[in-house]
Amino acid sequence: MIEIRVFTHPTCATCPNAIQMVQRLAEQDSQVQMRLVSLATANGREIAKAANVLSVPTIFVNETRFVGVPKWDDLLQAVAREKSSTDDNG
């Protein structure tokens, strides 16, 4: 399973685009799971601080970080890299 974390905030203008993109990917790929982290909550801010997230949207595909809304192909490539590294380790 590949977890994609999407750091968002309710006042963020581009966050809905990032969320929709990751949701679309999760719908197309059963190995992908989306986890939303809202900086509007204390818990979300703690998680963001630990991950050194300074702006939203920020998307993590495991260790790969995208600040802003990534290109669709870049997101797919990051997921493909994670799948191949999982195959190598497993």
C-alpha cells in the first residue's frame, strides 16, 4: 500500500485541486491510499511540523515531496518509483 499524504488548509485556494488529483489516483490504483492532513487542526499542525511542511498544499508520496499542485505525470512517476522500490524490498 502506498499512502499519499496531502497537507491542506480550508482557506487554501489550490488545495482542492491537489485533493482531487490524489483522489483520482487512489480511485484508479487500488495500491494507493490518500490521507488528508488539515493544518486547521492541532493534530494536523503537529504532523506538519514534524514533516517540516511550511506551505499548503504539500503532498508526500512516502518520502517524495511536492509543494503545490504537482503535474499529473510527476505524481504518477513518484507512485511508480515507490512501487518499484517496494518490489525490490519485498
